[in-house]
Amino acid sequence: MRVPVVLVFLLMVASQSSASSSSNIMDIEEEGGGLGALNGSGVVIAVADTGIDLDHDCFRNSTGEVGVPGNSHRKVILLNDSIDDWDNQGHQQFKHGTHVAGILACDPLEGGDDIRSMSSGVKLIVQDIVDSTGWAPPENVTDLLAEASSNGAVINSWSWGDNSINYTDRSRLIDEWTIENPWSLVFVAPGNGGMMLEPSNAYNVVSVAASDSEENGSIWHSSSHGPDVNGRRGTLISAPGVDVLSARADGIQDSMNNGSYSMTGTSMAAPMAASFTALLQQMVQENEGFTPSAPLLRSLLAVSAEPLTGADPDSIQGYGRPSLESFTGGVFVHDSYAVEDWMEIIQSRGGDLESLKSNPWNGSGAAGPFLSENESWSHLFKPIAGEDVEVVMSYNARPMGQEIDDLRLVVKTSDGRFAVDDQLSNSGFSTFWYESMKHPLEINSSNETTVMIRIPESSLVGVEWIEIEVVAKTIISETKNGYLGINGSMLGFGLAATGITDLVQNEGPVVVINTGSLEGENFTNNVSINVTVYDLEYDGFVTVMRLVNSNFSVDLGDCAFVSVNITTVLCYVDFSKELVPRPINRHDWFFEIVAVDDNSSIWTSQNISIVKTGNFTIWWESPMLEKEGVAPVIEDASETEHNRVLLWGVGGIVIGAIVAAGIMFRGFEKRVFEGVLPPFREEE
């Protein structure tokens, strides 16, 4: 076994943000109490290591009581002591497990803020895999992962492995488990020196390189890294792993100790990255209401990461060192595997690897989509002015021996350009092509399953919208059509993006009646109404008016108009010319104004605004009447008839307005809309 090592992750506490929120973009500052409030509460992490000094101040139940591990324990909900029961003196790597556990979850009772974990709100599943004979993990390591899942842990921290660069049975088992259970993510230390060691070379794990702890740090010179034996990048991210201060075990079970010391190595970097990921899990759970899958967590890690050694991801640093500051402007997430209760799905399928393989899942109950070959998912966004756009998509791979499925990430712009995954130039930004010259899927893909597109804000000036698309170019296995998993024909993904916001949906024209409601007034010869109409998106609009009662309506052709800007119109109705010879003397007249915009955006549709005045009376006396003072009969429909006719009238008005809008726009668009502003206007 290689010697495990420990790290401290430098958490960047986010500053306050005023970015706008939407239904799809997580605005953490407004909805989650601020990024700085994240501490891993509500998250369980499973750690397999040399054990834990449970009476340490970081973990014990109270100042004077160790407590019994379980759901009521302050920090440890499960202690698997089937191999050993403590971080014991004399055992190989003594004190290692307590140090790692402190990085993950230390919440000291008596001061000790210098060793408080960034995810101090986390609870632990402790799996002691070292006894007097040395490291003794189970031959089938999915037993550890199944135990973690059955007790609510998505995140697993493993700072151990064999001194082999080969893709071993252990690597294969991890990949089999994680493609069957998408809510399982294993953080693995790649070793200290040289090429990364197993099982950090499993396809679906997070292999973590060690960096120093400086804010603008560099990779630790002895950190193992990629590429792995399969030629893949290998390293996903980096995390501080030099002189990491954490809990110190003393091997005495009732000493109530509170010691600390520093360790260095990738064994520290792995739990530091896992601790940071607990904050991401909490962020999604509190803001989105579901537990993120492993693909979404990998995407969030990558999109949050800041490069240390260069502008683009590489096999040394991966995507760089994650920072919550990357999310101060909000982050969009999409998780195919979003469900109400992921644990119920796994347990209903049997809970262990063989049962999961025998009882495949078709994705029912999840958000989806789960893509079959040649299918795609897409969503439109507006780039945020002055910000780079970063998009990361991740999915799980089948174990080595089966080809890697090919999901492609594509970003298209409103001006006909596109970028594809992992086609980054030396500047760290994605290359753009024009759709008229090349098709996105013609560009070769890598064999990576976490991929990025990064676009500088300077390339998005004047771009109205971008489209993010995930395309299933190739899904290898079709032996179980309609299912997920090792032999399935469908695949889900997790996606995270920054520098974007939702497109503003079209709103109907605004209609303002300037002459009051007219309710209760009595008109004898004429009536007029002054109306102002404008459209917030400058789409252009058509407006029609009519006089309506519960029995019939009168279209006012002279009061219809087409406009592109704010317009005020006086509509004048002479009863003798426009209403006679109808039976017009009634108490239930009202004006109805209908405005329809000409929105032609690809992400929304036309909208209608309908505004009505209050009821008024028309009392017109014909000059042909011989007897003075004889009042015309005033008609008054019944309540039922009134409601029925009014309903039909409103429906007719809407349909009529749409038809009128189409005819009027077609007939007058060249004359009226010359010089009309586009749907989006430049903001100061």
C-alpha cells in the first residue's frame, strides 16, 4: 500500500453578489443565505481509512462524553468496526484516519478553530480498514460503497490504494458501481510521486492532485498526476495538500484529547476536495431541492475551479483548484438524475452491485433527459455582459473493456458560431467555428467524460442568446433498450454553467387608459377614450378597440393602429354614425382594448394584452321622436346570459385580434416597421 497523506483546502469565501436570479439559475446569495453560510449541513460523507479517534474534540458527542455512533451522535452516524474499531497505536499509518476525518468534518467543541473543517456541518460514516496486519480493504470494495449509499452518503473519501498504475479489478468495480448508482462519487488520492496509481485511474472517480495552500499556489512537486494508464487526463482537480493542519489521534479511547498536527500529501488533498464538494451538495440540496448526482458534482467542481499552472485543464492540475467565488454571479445546473428520493431507488433495486446490475433502472421519476444515440437536449440563455461563459458537462463511463460512450457538449451563438467540448486554445478559451462552414459533430472528441467550453466575454459582445446543447453522438451498448447502467442504451448527464442568465420571456404590450374607467357614467351622443400603448421589448404591436355589451359588440375600425413605439390615441365614437340602428340604450357598455405584439424571438412567442373599462350607460335620443321626454327602452340582459355572451365575446376578440394582427402586420410591416428596433436593445 502507498502511504496516504492529508491536505487542507483553501476555501474562497464568496463576496456579496447582486446578480439577478431566475427559476433556472441558482442565485446562492439570495436563496441560500450566502455562499459563506455553507458548511456541509445535511451532508453525509463516508471515509474508509485507518479509523477515527472518536474521543477527539472534533468528533465526540460532548465535552465529557464520547457517545455511541448512530443517528443521534453529533458527528459519526456509523462506525464500521468489522476490521478494526479505532485509530490504534502501532497500526500502519496510525493517526492517518483521524487526520483525514478531521479535514472532512472537524467541529471542535472547545475552541480549535484552526482545525475546524470547511464542511464542519457534515456527518460521517467511518469505515476502519486497517488492523494490526496493515491495510485490509474488502476484496469487493463496492461493499464499502453500498454501505455508504444505504446510509445516505454520496461522497466517499479514499486516501489509499496499491502501488500499481494499472487499471485493476478495484478500478473496474468502482466504475461498475458508479455507472449503476449515479449518486456515488469517490475521491481518491493518486499517490505521491510519478504516474497516478490505482484506483485513482478508475474512470468515474475524482482524482485529486495536491497543491500548496497559497491563494495563488502551485502544484506540490511530489504529487502524482495524470495522464493515467488509459491515456486519459486522469486528474480532475487540485486541492491544498501541503502542511495541512488537522486532528491528531493519540490512540487512547477515553483521553478526551484535542491535539492537532500537520501532514502533507495527496492523502490530504483528496479529503479537502471531498470537504469542498460537501458544500456543493448542500448548495444544490438547499437551492434546488434534490441531492446532486456524481456527474453534476463533477461538473460543479470543474466549473468552479481556477487554473493554477495554465489556462486550460491538463493532466497535472486537472481543471485547477475549486473556489466558491466562481458562483457569486449565480450558476445554472441541470441534472438528469434529479429525483425526490435517490436512496429509495437504489434500495428498491437491491442495494448491492449484483442486484443493481440484475435490476436496471429506466430513469422513471427523474428529471431526465436520458439520451439514446442521436438524441439531444438543449436550452437557451442570455450571456451576462462582462462575464466569461463556462459550461461543463459530465457523465459516467462504462468500465474499461467497454468503449466510452460519446456525449458531446456544444454551445451555439445567435450570430451563427459554435464551440465544442475540450477544443481549447493556448489562451484557455474554446475555438469558434461558423455553422455555415462546419458541423459541430464533425470535430473529433476526446475520451474524457468531463468536458468544458469556455468563451471570453469579448467574443460575446452583441450576442443576443447562446444555446447549450448535449448530443448523444454514440451510445455503445443496446442490449437493454430503454434502460440505464452498464448494459443500457441511455445515458444521463450533469451540467453546470456560469456567466449566463435566463432569457427574458416576452411580455404583452402595456395598455394604459388615460381617461379613467368610465364606470357609472352616462353618454348621450358620443363617447371617447384616450389610450396609451407601448411594448417593453420594442417588438412592435397592433391594437384594436371595440365597444362591447353582453349581447353584441361593435368593432371600431377607425381606432385600430399599428405601432413600434409608445403611442397615444384618442378613440371617438359618434353614436348616430357608428351605433345606430342597433338597440344601443343599455347600462352594460364597456370599451375593450386588445394589443398583440409581433415578437419573433426563437425562445418565446407573441403575447396579447386585453384591458377593459368599467361599465357605462349609452342613452341616445333619436331626433325623429315626436314626443319629447319619451325615454328609449334600456335593455338589460340576465346575469347568466351576460356571463355567457361575455365569455364568447372575449374569446372572439382574442381570436379576432390575432387574425387582425397578422393581416395588419403583413400589410403594413414594410411601411410601418422600417427602422424597428430588434427584440433586444442595448442597455447602458
